[in-house]
Amino acid sequence: MTPYEIGKHLQMVVGWSLVDGSIEKTYSFANYHETIGFVNAVAWIANREDHHPDLAVGYDRCAVRFNTHSVNGISLNDFICAAKLDALLT
């Protein structure tokens, strides 16, 4: 994707930002149990989509980072998966 396309797609996914060639968002939770529930849901979506993000998990937060290794950058699939993760919490 071009920088322009990435910028346009970032406007459609609230809270996601471009960081070092990936799109990234940190989700906050009340406790570890809720965080791990979210992580398990992310794993299920990632396996179904065959598109696996990097995760950084803490007690009450999970940072998610998507990029597409096969294109060495960001693809539309990164934004589709980001929107699916956001939909888990709406």
C-alpha cells in the first residue's frame, strides 16, 4: 500500500497508528482474565484469517501489531484484521 492508502485506511480504524512499518494498537482491560480472553479471541481470528499479529501482553493490556511479511509492508488484510479485532469489543 502507498503511504496515502495507509493514511486513508487508518482513518477507518479508531486508535490504530503507523509504527515502524506496521499498524499498531494497544487495548486496555480491567484485569488479566479479560486480557487473556481477548488474546484467545485474537488467536482464533488470526488462525481463521491465516494472518498472525505480533502481541505484547501485560496484566491489563495487549498491544497488537500487524504487517504483511509477504509484501514487506502493510496490506489491506492488516486493516481487515484490525477491524475484526475492534469488533470484538463493540
